[in-house]
Amino acid sequence: MDGKETGIAHLLRFPARLDAVSGAMSFAAMALQQAGLGPGVVARAELMLEELLRNSILHGHGGDSAHSVWVGVAGALLVYEDEAAPFNPLTQGPPPPDPARPIEEQAVGGVGLLLIRQLGSAVAYRHHEGRNRIEIALQ
């Protein structure tokens, strides 16, 4: 794990591997607690972060890889970066599930992004210097 200077109070690099997910989540939980966020907000942030990490590793990198992911915290802002191919999940991801359709008729995908949009008060994406960056304002 390496720190990075970006103006984010806490930002660490983790390997893009499934066995690093729990460490990244623990780091984020600790940083959010240090920023004064309550247990409910921290738990929601961990859930969103796990979704981002797993999707990035499994879909963006095709499984465990030698690439990196970055997790950052600045107050009530959760920041996630990866080195996968440019992909804006806010515009390129699958459509959200249709609540009017039975679950067996639902298309695969889209639930994680729906979860992130519902649990975060604002979600932003940008691709910068070869990295996808997602910022989630926590509520």
C-alpha cells in the first residue's frame, strides 16, 4: 500500500486483487471514523466500496491483476480510482433494474450502481491521467 498526494486527506494504493478488498475496506472505515462519520455512514461506505472494488477487479481488470486501485477519504467524500480501461458507470453501465419486472426476468448487472446512487448523496466520475475516478459524497 502506498500513499499518494492528491489533496485527499487519506489515499492509499492497493493491489487490484480480491484478497485486498478487506484491507481496503478496513482502511476506508478507519479513515471515515477518524473524519467523524457515524457507524451507519461508515457501513454504507464500506458496502459501496466493496461493490466498486469487486466490479473493478472482476470486470475492469478481468480478475486479480498486477494493476492498482486507490481508495481515498476526505471528510465525507469517498474516492475510488482504478487503472482499468476508461469506463463511466454513470453513463456506460447497464440500466438499473426495473422494479415492475419479476427478478427472474431482470437483466444481469446494474444493481451495484443503483445501490451506490441510493446510498451516496452525490456520485461523480471522471477519467484523468489514465485512471477512472469515482467520488461519492456520503450522507
